[in-house]
Amino acid sequence: MEVGDEVALQPGPRTLSYKGEYLPVTDMVYIASGSGIAPVLDQVRAVLPSGSSSVQSVSVIWVNSNEEDFDVALSSLEDEYFKYSTKLAVSCVVKENDGEKLKQNEEVEDALPPFEPGTMAVIAGPKRFSSEARSMLMGSGYPEECICVLP
């Protein structure tokens, strides 16, 4: 692709299945990589407006290996942040070293809220990233039944 080229993304049908015991879900944590941000952005738009859900706060941690990879949806994510800045926290993390684990990245660690009852975590990205993010969440105290991995 060249600078100025446009890409259209249409998320497929993706649903969340919460199997945790802590209802209602009041906090959402999204961890995305690459094009995984597309379904996350769609869900952020669905859960943040007042009265649309029980969700009171959303954290988005978007991890990419190159800074340019954020260009695909950064302006859309910023738009949502400006609308819901009191409910939405956004962290864009460049993970330059492919061998570095997510749990070893201080920016990811700082952006990840501690698990509280009512929290649901959603992972969206390539399989290898999803597996690593799931491991990191569980190592940080998130129960497996409170983690959803989008296919």
C-alpha cells in the first residue's frame, strides 16, 4: 500500500460469550493486535453510550510491532475517546521485539487494569498474539471464564 491509500474493513459476525460468575459486566478490557482492532472498535461503540449496556468503563490496549500499524484505525479510536473520555482508556503500545512477551512489556502491564468482579476481557488478533494475551491475563489474575477470545 502507498501513503494515502484507503482500506475498508468490515468486521464479520463476532459475538462474545461470557461464562464468568460476576454479573453484571461493568468493566471491559480489550486487548487487540493488528486488524483485531476492527471488531474491538465496533464493540466499544456498542457498549459505551449511556443506557446501552451495564458497562461503566472500557480499557483498550492495542499492540502492534510497528507504529505505522496504528494508522489503520487510530483516528476512529481517538473519536471514541473524545466522546467518552471519562469511561474509555486507550493505550497504543509498540512491541518492537518479537521475542518480548506481553507480560514483560511495562506499557502493557501499566495499561492493564487489575481484575475486579464484573470485569470481562476480550482478546482480538492473530492466534499467536491471542494465546500470549490469554496467558498474560490469567497470570495477572483474570479467571479463564472471564476471558473471551474472538476468532
